[in-house]
Amino acid sequence: MPDDHRRDCRSLPDANPFIIDKEENTPPPNRSRRGPTRAAERQMCLAEQYIRENIYNPITIADITAKTGINIRALQRLYRKYHNATPIQVLANYRIAAARAMILDGQVTSVRHLAAKLHFSNPGRFSKLYRTTYSCTPSEHIRAISRSGQ
């Protein structure tokens, strides 16, 4: 059964939840010398799956831990150790990637609407995260897409 679960997790759609180094185009390095244990791998896989399935839903760290069966600090330690990020940072990065996909599809005309749809309570913070990730603000991206006629 654990092998089936791992296969299911790996078959999830590709989306890099981490901010990519623009020069090397690689995610942050894994700081651990050893990989995660089977239990840790299963728990992280469950967390990742839950996060991906709930990008458009208002979820909290408590919701994620309830799904994985471990406490908040343990989940945060796992993510910090193996992903160099917290589960909530990973969720935010998935949401930023979803925002970009929505902009590219021409589904959005307002940054405020987009931030609300993805459960960012502060559109300014959303714009800052988007700019950090894609080197332009979401409003600049929306304008560029609308000008190009897509």
C-alpha cells in the first residue's frame, strides 16, 4: 500500500511550489544528507496532495496536519528540513503558480479578484509574492496579456 500511495503522489500534476533561482533554474537545495524516512515521505506526500487539491479553498496548517496525522511542529520541521520552506509557504507558492496560469488563460482582469479567489487576504502581499516569483506584478502581467489579445 505505501508504494501505491507514493505512485499516486508522484502522478500529481507538476507544479514547482518553490521559488526558482532565475539564473540556475533549480529549486533550493536539499539541506539534508539523508532522504526522508518512509513515514516522513508518506506524511509529506499526503500534505502535498492535500495542498494541491485545496489551492482554491481556504485551508490552514491545522487542516494539513489533520490530513497527515502529525502535529504542526513536526510537519513544519519536515518541510523546513527537506524543502527549505514551511507548508504554508508551499501553499502560497502553489497559489502564485495557479494565479499565473489563470492570467495566461485570460481568466482574470483584476488583481484584487484574483487574490481573493486564491485566498490571499492582502492583495499587496499577493502582488509582492507574484513579483518575487515572476519578476513582474500581476497587474503588469494582466495588462500585457490583454494587450496581446490572448
